[in-house]
Amino acid sequence: MLVLLIKLAIGALAGFVATYLMGSKKKPIWVYMILGIVGAFVGHFLAGIIGLSARGIAGFAVSVAGSCLVIWLANKYLK
């Protein structure tokens, strides 16, 4: 249970960082934090598919990359 809470917090932080990297400020920050949580799971899923196991700082970078992808898709298709 604690691991899940930590992953959710890291995903929210990744969404916060990705919001500023993408220059997206059209929606409230909590929307981007939720997209960041989803993006963190997507990023780690895609990294696992290509055979990467990211931990620590690399894991956070994968979370931010996944968050950027999900935020980009949300901005493109959910207007």
C-alpha cells in the first residue's frame, strides 16, 4: 500500500514537472497532476515493453516522459 502511495506521489510530481516542460497551462494544475499519474504508469509500461527497467532518477525521467506524452495527447484530443 505504501509503495502505491509513493508511486502516486511521484506520478503527481512528474505531472507537475511535465506541465512546465510542455508549456501547458490551459487547465488547472490538479488536472495535469492526474494526467501525470496516468503518464507515469504509461511511461513505465512502455519502458517495460522495450526492455528498460528504470529506478531512481531514471525512473522519474521515465515518469516525466510518460506524463509529457499523456499531456500532449490530452491537449491534442481533449479540447
